[in-house]
Amino acid sequence: MTIAFQVPDMTCGHCVRAITQAVAEAAPGAHVTVDLESHRVTVSGADQADKVEAAIRAAGYAPARA
């Protein structure tokens, strides 16, 4: 399954690392692609979208499914 999120408050490399790490912990083995310019996070190989979204929120960001 591929899940995409818009994360408007993601603004820098630190944000990218924090979100990537949070998703990796919530969905081991998933592949995370981040486009900082468009504020888009795409997660491939995760089977629980709600769990990934919750992990991004717990990292301090406000994702919206794209």
C-alpha cells in the first residue's frame, strides 16, 4: 500500500529526519520518500495508514492525507 500525506509544517532537513524516523518506527520495512519543497511524504509498504499518520503527529507534525 502507498500512502501520501501533505505536511505543511515540514520545513527543513530536521523535519525530514524526524518524520522519516517516526515512520520507520511505526512501519518497519516501509519506504519513505519526502519532497520538502511540496511538503509531501509518501510511504510505500506500510499496511496501516492510521498508524503512520499517528506516528507523524507524535513527531510533532500535522499530516493530512493527500
